[in-house]
Amino acid sequence: MINILAAGSKGNCTIINDIIAVDMGISFKRLSPYCKNLQLVLCSHIHSEVEWCNPFFEYDKVYMSKVFTFTDDFITCIRTKEIIKGGTGYGLDNKLPNNIERMYPDYSLYDIKNTAYGFLTRGCPRGCHFCIVKEKEDLKSYKVADLSEFWNGQKEIKLLDPNLLACKDKYYLLQQLINSKAYIDFTQGLDVRMLTDKSVDYINQLKIKMIHFAWDNYEFKTYEKLKTFRPKLKFDKRRLSVYVLVNFNTTIEQDLERIYKLRELKYDPYVMIYDKAHANKKIKQIARWVNNKFIWRSCERFEDYGGMR
């Protein structure tokens, strides 16, 4: 009797008389019902098998990751020989080897079909007190990848770079993004203080999903840059977002002043609450008023917002 086990394009295995396995190009789990009878294995391959951890199964190795230190750990018992923990939530010393860091991502793990995620640069020269990048990546911006290392024709690219415009290779990298013809989302923001006429010319050639700037502190050099370059940026205000940090070193009056000035300049503010768990009620109300864009566009002044009552 011949029994053929298939695993699509990943491989297959032929079982002969329940005792001989030929060309074992499938996972062990798929083969396990036949293992007790097998006496001979021919032309065996080694295939790694990766899946989301299920506490009912047993694994050789389990990887756990978290971004924030305040995130609760996974406390369910895991049956495995080894657990490897990574991410800034567990510390800054658990870096991936360079060859792993630069591997093309396995988007299928998250069922991601047509979006690419990645870093072209790491690091930032700003050293903001509320930000972990200075300890994690260094007080400078430097190129770590070309676009082709995490993008292969997807329609959208979500960049995670902390400060791409501070990198000496920025124009080379921006040209790669232009050439991709994909929609670009600078998720972590572009440093408006680093904008020049030349960099704006490059940015205007991009298919923009969203640009994020930031006005983190109560100072007006950032405001002047936002004001100077607003008419030069050829995008609708709904695609020009500005992060506004609150609950860190500013008063509520200073927060509202920044928000109102961004509305005047035709930017779309987005309130970021520092230490949200300990923020007062009014700060959370301001965030709800600004970040819910239906409310933001229908209610111009926070003082008129019904949700503050």
C-alpha cells in the first residue's frame, strides 16, 4: 500500500506499506501518526516548522517578545525545551544576530498579504528623554538595510525608522522608496527640523499613505519649520499628521496652544499621552477630542467638546 502525504509546495512524503518513508519533505507533526511503524527513511530532508505557540502542544524552542516593559508577561505554562525572550520589553541586550536581523520577513506568520514592514535606518541624534532609541540604537542615524531586504513588490510600505532624515544616506534611501511606486507610511515620524527644500522635493515624489511629524515640546523652532514647509508639501492635511506629546513636560494650556496652531497650519494633530496609565482625566479627554477625527472635524475648540463634561 502506498500512502502519499503532501504539504503543498513545501514538500511531500511517500509511505510504502506503512514501514518505509521516501523523500520526507514535510513536518514531523504531519508524519507523527506513522512514526511508530517506520523502519526505513530514504532521502530525508530537514525542514524547520514555525507556528504560533499553542499551550496544548510541546515545542523544541519558543520565542517570546514584547515592546513595552509595562506589558504583562505570558504566564500560561509552555511545554518546551527552551524559551528565548526578546524585544525592548525584556531589555536592550537581547539583539538578534545580524544575519537574522537582515533576513526577509516571513509575513505569512501574521497573514500579511500586501504590506511590507521594516527599517532602512536605525538610531536618532536627538536623545529625547522620553525615548528609548538613544540607549537601544545610538545617538546617530545610520543605514541598516536597502528596501529590497524587506519589500518585494507589496503595494504599501510601512517604515519603522526613528529618524530617516538625519541619516547621511537619506537621499539614496528616499530614491529607493520613490522607485518602488508603493504607498509609503512613515509610521514613526519624519523629523521636521531636518527638512530642507531638497528633501521636500524627494518626499513630494512619493506616493504617501501618511507622513507623521512631531511637536513634542513647548518650543517654537519646530513650529517655524512646520509653518515654512507646509505650503511646499503637496499633500492633503489628512495625510500630514503631527504627533503632539502630552503629560510629559508641558501644561494643558501649552498642549492646547500647540493643537490649535496645528489646526491653523492645516496639519492633522494626533495626541500621544506619555505614561497614559497615570494621566489625568482632562488629558485623556483632549486625546479623545483630537484623535477621533469625526469629533475633531466637527468641533473646533476643546472648550466646546461635549465629552469633557
